[in-house]
Amino acid sequence: MLDILLPSMYFCDLVFTGLPEMPRLGNEVYCKNLKVIPGGGFIPAVALNRLGLQVGWACDFGNDFFSHFALEQARQQNLSERLFRMHAVPLQSVTVSYSFSHERAFLSYVDLLPPFDLPALIRENPARCLMLMGLSSAPDFHKTVEAAREVGAIIFMECQATDASLDDPQVVAALRSVDIFAPNQEEALRLTGEATTEAALDRLAQLTPTVVIKLGADGVIARRREEQVQMPGLSVSVVDTTGAGDNFDCGFLYGVLHKYLLEDCLRCGNFCGGLSTTAYGGWEASPTVAQLEDWLAEQHK
């Protein structure tokens, strides 16, 4: 059985750092650094793999340059190719990342992906956890939930940029169906329509058993049923914040799967998310299991 089943498309990220300002119409700016690096599902796949978890990354690749680049990098990182699907057509997934020390903005393009039977994938590849990297509220989402329950998987759901709100009954139904929901602060406020993080946490905790709201450099706040914990962020020299949330998710799930206390799950998430920002691209500085456990042991002294 897999530890994590990760259905998520790859991206090829063009990460611009050291910008004096955001680009404006009619104006040209020059950055100090440019990194071309795989992103999207590649980031959590590498992060989970480095944490010693058995991850099944389900991803489609085409015959285009960006697919070939991401696939070659996946092989260099010793990621399992068992759930890769290869296609004889272009499947370009590209993101331009304007990365600052405090935040970042993205410009993305994706080719139309082939049909994907997620419930069948889940049943054919049982895992302890189904990791969904975006809020899914499609009418047939209940089929994904049913498949996950059949194989005994917990369901972790990210939020990502979305215009969804709790005014939509399908969104509410989806959040009631998952075990862990992990938006960032901006996403939680937009989703709930609340003015404060605490109020957003209250609303979301009525729907999902474990809610984790990522606060960026300020750390994280989480509620698991009646237990609430807030942890400060890790103090690091930030190079690029791309993928910090994904790395947090991976560290948090490492703690969950090892049955750690909620506060230690959050510590694991903070360490992985914080350390990932010390290099470009979101995964080059993702920690190993040895680094994480050594650091965690220091926190308990």
C-alpha cells in the first residue's frame, strides 16, 4: 500500500527573483535571477519522497519540451514512474512565477488534459492518504470520496486559488467529505467571507474534522475537533517562497501518518515549509527525513 496517492499535473516553472517591482503594462523590469525548474505536483512528490514516504504521483506527460524536461527531472529525483501516463501530443503546463520574499504571483498556461478516472485510480492504487492539491467540488466528487473510503484512505485537501465560497452547497458538501482541509490565510478568508482568521477557522471547523490555516511567515493555526494549536513560523533567510505551502502540507502529512500529536504535525509542516524557501523552485531545499527528525528531536529537549 502507498503512503500517499498524489494525482497532480506537473508544471514547468520559470521563477523570476530579485525583481524591483511587479511588471506593469507598458513597462519593462529586469530581475536578478531566473530559474527554470519543475513545479506543480513535482514539488510535493519530491518532498514526500525525501521524507521517506511511498508516494504514487499520478501525472500526464506529452511529447512537448516541457513534458520531457519535467520527466527527466523526475527520473533524476528517483520518483516512481509507475503512475505516469505518456501521450503522443503536447501537454504543456507552464507557470511564470514572480517571486518576492514576502509573496509571489503566477501566470500559467495548461493544455487540455486527457480524461482521468480518479475513483478507478484510487481503487487500483490503495494508499493511506489521498492528497488533493486543490479544492474539488464537482458534482461527482462523492465518487472520489467513496473510492477513498473503500481503500481506507484519509482525504487531505488543499485549497489553491479559487473563487469558490461556502455559499455553494457543493463546496460545503466537499468540505464535509474530507478529513483534513489546508487553505492559506487568504484562501480561508475568501472562501468563508469572514474578516478574521479565527472566524474563518470557526466556520471551516464546523465542516471538516481537521482544519489547518497557513499564515505564511507567521506560522500556522489549526483545529482538530476541540483541540486548537497555533505555531510560529520558522526563522530562515528566504530566497523563494514558491512551493512553501506544498512543503508544509507534506511535512504535516508526515506527522499525521506517523500519528504525531497535532502540535508536532504542525512543527513538521513548519520545518518543511520554512526550509523549502531557502532555495529556488520549491523543492531543491525540501528536507530529508533525517533532517526533519533531528530538528524535531531538538524541539523536544
